Amino acid sequence: MALGVNYGAFSTAFSASLAGLLWRDILARKHIRVRRLDFARVNLPIIAVAMTVGCSVLIGEIYIMRNNSSYDGAVYNATNNSSSGS
């Protein structure tokens, strides 16, 4: 979910985030026009690097934190219920 949220801030469209909308308004007040294609062209490498790094970190965390035993929901539920004092 965090990757998707961060993608919106570096999207290829101004309207993908509140910051983009605010910048577009500020630039319009100063009579500076930024074409959508130019905005996308600048942001595309940033998106590629950010998503690659983010996905690599996520995969690394999953690899480090994973447990090699198979998942058994019954064992998990029994462990949690016994520790909660029920």
C-alpha cells in the first residue's frame, strides 16, 4: 500500500497529488506553463527509480522476515487466543 500511495506523488500527472495541484496553481499565477508531456518526461525516471528501490526493499524485507514453515491458521489462532487470557 505504501508503494501505491507514494506513486501518486511522483505520478506523470499534476493532478495525482495535492502538492501537484498546488504547484500547478502557483505556476499558473506566475504565468508559467508546464506541458503535461514535459512534466511526465521529467517524472518518468524518478518514478522508475523510486518504484525499483521501493519494490527491492519490500522484497528484501519479505525475504528476511519470512518464516520457512508452512502457514497453519489453526495454530496461529490457538496461539493468539491462549496468550490473550481467554
